Amino acid sequence: MRFVCLTLGLLCFAISTQAQNSYQNTRIIDSLKEKNIRSGRADSPSLNAFKLDNDAQLELDGLVNEEVWNNLPTATHFTQRAPDDGARATKRTEAKVLYTNSHIYVGINAYDSAPDSIVAPLFRRDGNESSDWVTVGFDSYNDQRTGFVFGVNPRGVQRDFMIINDTNEDFSWNAVWEAKAQITDFGWSAEMKIPLSQLRFNAKADEQQWGVNFQRSIARTGEDIFWKPTPQSASGIVSNFAELNGIKNLSEPRRLEVMPYVSADLTRVPNQNTANPYYEHNDFAGRLGADIKYGITSDMTLSATINPDFGQVEADPAVINLTANENFFSEKRPFFLEGRDIFQFGETKTFMRYNAPRPFYSRRIGRSPQGSPSRADMNSEYSDVPDFTTIATAAKLSGKTKNGWSVGLLDAYTVQENADYTLGNGNNGSIAVEPATNYLVGRVKKDFNKGNTYVGGFATAVNRSLDGRYFEDFMHSSAYVVGADYEHQFADQKWVASGALSVSSVQGSPDAIARTQRSPVRYFNRVDSDVLSVDEDETALQGFSTELSLKKQGGDDPWLAAVTYSQTSPGYEVNDLGFQTRADLKWVGGVLVYRETDPDFLRYYEVFLGHDRGWNYDGDQIRNSVMNGGYFSFNNQWSFRYNLGYNFKQYNDRISRGGPVIERPKDWNLRGDINTDRSKDISFNLGGNIRREVAGEFDNAIWANVNYRPTSFIQLSFGPQYTHQADIDQYITAVEDDNATHTYGKRYVFSDIEQHTISANLRLNWTFSPTMSLQTYIRPFVSTGDFTSFKEVAQPRTYNYDVYGEDIGSIEEQNGTYTIDPDGSGSSSSFSFADPDFNFRSVQGNAVFRWEYTPGSTLYLVWQQQREDYSQIGAFNLGDQLNDLFDAKPTNVFLVKLSYWFGR
């Protein structure tokens, strides 16, 4: 009843979120958001496409001046979305469409009385530089939810993406197509040649019924215009497309693409005077593999990769993690990026969520081996453990039928990884460090009500070949997730209700399941829980997670709102193929947003107010926060954003890592940043964050990013960041002591910590042509931690601590080890731990030369460098840290990779 009342209260007050204006930032076709039911809408424009006899009738040169373009129906009379929402476009734009049996052609003239002022940088395909653009989007499924979008800038730089579920943009989708553009005396023009094999449509239809829309972006004025009028108050993208008619008698395209690759790499590690038999100063390796795409039908596509190589992918940034949970890193591997939106599940339409689990996290596939000789009780002196697990093969089946069924199926198989080791007596051996594993993900959705409603299902399965080995002590033999979700838009798409429910089940040995129960995700062993306890005999663990949302997402009035409830049971576990940092949670949050899309003195602004609360299954309130924020876009294309938050009294049931609940002191935080006009040759971002807590903790951070474009084909950026924080509750260890009755027979040791972190990103991108580029970066990172005032929890459910040597007992440090006598003359035993002070320094460097020497075929030349150093010194001295950055000897990796695309 308590949760029902809170939910109803939040619906009444309609409070907001710290969404940080994620829906405001404009990108290409970022907000085609006015409802448009194409069939029977009198205000929906239409365009006829005309057929060419063959592709030889048109030369792709970027000039829309061939005879075949003359006297065609033309899309004109574009309308502004920004800055003057709903007004007629200030620049004339014309778009036309032709097609053959194998391609669709788009010609666009973008008139501009000042061609010298056109913002036309040259950069790598799919880059995010500020630029003029023309864009076309096709709804070839005609489902009002799925769009294939193609864009080109005045230099011929291409950009493409898919739109999923009417609003979600998937920039990982890469089609094989061609485009040319030229700056002319009347402005600029562009031609696009798109193979029909890159689109999905019903080839059995005598005449196609597609949706289409055109967009033009004028960077120097920030003007975004659309052929089909698209006000900022709208709530859909693909559902707002107009009609494309006249495409008839298409044959089924032969959709077979094969892209074999060959790669070779050299890893050079620093010279070492070592007896390690696995040390190699120069390590050569080579790989062969292939990517395959096959159109099983016009609706369904099979994608497969054999022995994939991801050597050209940028390395993860260096981080310092002092928590018990793992870090989240974004997926960067192309095979798993492309089409990933179809596998998304569990996220409802809302502005706010808290600690929501991800049932599918593709980086689990090919992860670093979890085993080791030491974990198998091998007292090895040296070992050679692979960095990653080899993906033997992976395949995806995806598509959408004319009946509204969306299907996604992914299966990947990773082979057993072995590590060589040498014992202290000189004997050698080999041991498995990761078992052979199969990963399966399935997703299905069915659209109803002209795309305004869908219901869906989701499932994952992980099966490992443990075979009675030491893996059974800590790995699940199998893990499964099954779920269902729905979404329903109503009231002319102004409102949307959505929800998701999934259940999980993991199986394994009693040791493995007990380890899962004690993991930081749930802490069944928490000493003061009345609900949770560890069952040492269990061989399986089950749980569920759900999220329900109601959101006002559009309309002519200036108000938006959302309320969301989520619940994750203690036994819910998805980390075998998902990402999850906590279970045992009941949470509710609300948001209220006020926005003006065409204010008198600004381009746009919005403000929001939010509140959320959360509890664990014991009823401890672990979340109680309010927040306020705003975003303001100015007429000079500068913008400002702020977020202000306050945390009321609440409790932390994770900080003692299975120990008692501890009160989280009240605090407030303020974050803000300013952005200048990115269309200028020099632009910058400047921001900062401060947090203050009643117990004395604080966080101070400042960051900047400066972008400089000395020529149209060179981009430089420099982004430094500095963080200074102090905490009073850094966990150190837990020590059993029967005398510590006030904390359930253990002493939970904490400390103060003062941490300084400084980092930067320096990037230089040099683009030689739309298909040839060099991208480089250097990323220095320094972090120090100084631990002081070692102490123990004095009283659960407070933030009171007894400091060793001051309030109780004694402490002494010798040779990097602290020894603590917790009660002086009492009967408790002394205990020791290593000095946790740290000084971590890292420099990462990367250079990638990319040449698409023919459409779809690429040559990569890659250099990567990594330097790391660590010392047990917590003091921070900026000069010393910077001087020591390059003291560590580097590891260099050189890679060449060549691929060739067969297809049409």
C-alpha cells in the first residue's frame, strides 16, 4: 500500500528527472515528431519516383543537372523546425527521387546566396562535426516505426543510421552506398545512389508504399528544415514521414554480401631482464576471417562473422575503481554495434530510471578469461593468460515482416581458452582459463494499431562446458532470462504507456550459487537483513525485474511529464550476458518538464523538477532525492545547461559490503556547462560540478573541451578534466571479532580518502577525402588516493565511526603495512592490512589510418601505445605527476587489416 500511495502521489505532483535534456540535443532528423498517419491524411505531402531504364543513364557527380532529373516531381516548400518553429525555410531546397531495378537515386539542390559561407568540413564518414547536411529517410517497411536514413554534407561526407521504434536512432548501422556533392554558384547539390539491397521492403507488392522525408541543416544559422513540417512539439519520427509513390514492379534484390579480411599485427613490449619464459619482446600474429550478410527473404537478413578481428577498435579509457562493482564500458566492436537496437529490452519510455539492469550486454561475449592458474590452486611462478576469449563465430538474424513482426536472433560461440604456466620447480603445464561457451539472444515484437502499439518478447541463454573442472567453484553452468514488454501510444501520440517484465534463472554448483548470493549485486549475507540469507545448498537462483512508465511525450502545450516504477527482486541475476550492479530494489520516480520551443529571446529552453525514492526489500530507504535542471539554447547557437540535486536522509546498504546498513549523510550537488557555436572554426565547452555533504565530504570537478578547425580537412580537439574529492567512508576490510557485538561480530574498517584525478583527450583528425582519413589521439590519466583516519563503524544505521588511535585502540604503520589493535588492553586480536595509498599514471595513444578504397572495402593501418605506472604514494603534486607520465616504458601495437566487400 505504501508504494501505491507514493506512486499516486507522484502522478499528482508530476515531478521530474535528471535526464539532462537528452531529448533536446539536435542531430540529423533528431525530432520528426508530429503524428502523421500517412494513409488518408490530407495534410501529408506525397512525392512520385520515376524509373530509369538502367543505371548508365545517370552519372554520379554531385550535380543534379542530367536530363533525367528534368521535369520530375519535386519536394519543395520546406518548413523550419528551428530556430523559428513552423516558419517557412529561409533557403530554398529541392529534392527528387529516381530508381532502377537495383538502385534508388536521390538528387537534392540546396540553394544558398552565400556559397562561401557554407559550413563544409571534410571528416570521416559518420563523424559528428558541425556541418551543413541534406538527408533523406525511407520507411520502406511502411510500418511507421522503422527508418533507413542517408545523409551527405557539401564535401561528400556520408552519414547513415536506422531509426528503430519510431524514435531511437542507431548510428551503428552502416550501409554500402555512394554519394557525391559539390558546392556551386547557387549553393550546393548532392546525389545519392542507394542499392535496393540495403533497404528492406516487400518485393512481392506490385507497387511499393513507402514513407519518406527530407531534411536540410544549415550550420551557420542553426536552421533545421523538413519537407514534411516537423514541429518540436511532435512525438514521433518515422510516423511523421510523408508518402513516396510510383515505385513499381521491383524484383527481389540479391542480398548476399561477403567481406573476407586478412590482418597482421606486431606487439612490442619493453625490454626486460627476466626469467619469464613467456616474455617476447616482439610478438607477431596474423588472422583470417570473414563477415557475411545474406538476405534470406526481402524481410530477413542473416549476418555472420567468422574469427572476427577488432584490432582497429579504440581501447577503453583508464579508470580507477574503488567500489565493489565492475565498470561499464560501451561496446565498440562493429559486428555487435550494428543493429543492436533490435535487441534492446527492459527500458521503458521515460525521462528517468535508477540502477536499471541491462539484460543484454554484448561485451560479455569475448570477455577476458575469468580463470587463471592461481584460481585453480596452481602455485605458478609464471603464466601466459590470453587478454580476451576468442569468438569462433557469431551470427545474427534480423528483420521485420510486412505483417508487423520484428525478429532478432543472435548466437555466438567462444572457444575454450588455455593458459601456459611454469611452476616454481620448473615444470610446465597448460590449464583452461575460460570454458567453451555458447551465447544466445532472441527478440520478437509485433506492431498493432498502425505502429502505435507493440507487444514483444525477449530471451537469453548462456551455456558453458564446465566438465567438472575448477570453473564450477565460481561460474554458472547455465543462465537464462525470459521477458515480455509492451508500448502503447495514445491521444494522438501525446502519451505513451510502456512496461517490461523479465525473469532470470542461473544454475551451478552450491559454491557458485553461494558466491552469487554473496556478490555485490545483492549481498544475501548482509548481517542486519531480516529478509535475506545465504542458502549454501542451493544449485539455482531465480528472480524477476519489472519497469512500468507513463509519459507525456508531446503535444502543443509546453508540458511534458513521466512517472516510472521499477522493482528488481533480490534473486534477479543477468550478469552472465547482461550488466547489473544491484538487485533488491523497489523504486519510483517522477518528472515534470516545462519547455518553450519558440520563446521570444531564446531559440529554446526547458526546465524540469524531479523526485525519486527507493527501498530495498527490508524497507530501508536507499534513495530519497529531488532535482531541478534546465537547458537554454540562445540565438547565437550557444547553450547552457545546469542540474541541481539534493539528497535527503537515506541509507546505504552496500557500502559495508555485507555489513550493516549505514546512514548516507545529506548532500547537495550542482553541475553546469556552457557550449559555444560548433559551426565556428573555434568552439569550446566548459563545465563543472560541486558536491557538499553535511559530514564533510566534497567533490569538485572542472572540465573543458576546445575544438579548432584550422582548415576544412583538419580538426583538433583538447579536453582536460580535473577532479578533487574527499570521502569519509571508503571501505578497507572486514575483520571477524566476537567482541564487536555492536556490529554483529565483525569490525568494518573504513578510512577517509582524498583523491585527485587529472586527465585529458587530445585528438587530431586529418581527412584526405571522404573515403580516406587519419584519426589520432593521446589520453593521459593520473589519479592519486591518500588514505587517512582509519576507523570502524561505531553504530549501524548512522555515519558515526571510531577512529583508531583517537577514539579506540591504536594504529601504527611500518614498511607499507598498517597494524591495528582495536581495543588496546582488551582481548581482541590485532590485525593488519597493506597501505592502500596509490598513484596511478597512464598514457594511451592511438592512430588509425582508414581508406575505403572501393565501396564497402577498407584498409586499416593502426598504431596503439600504452604506458602504465603505479606506486604506493598518495600525495598529489601536479608537476611531479606530469613529469612522471612518460617514465613508464611503452607497449606498442602495430596492425594492418585489409577487407574486401563482395556484393551489390
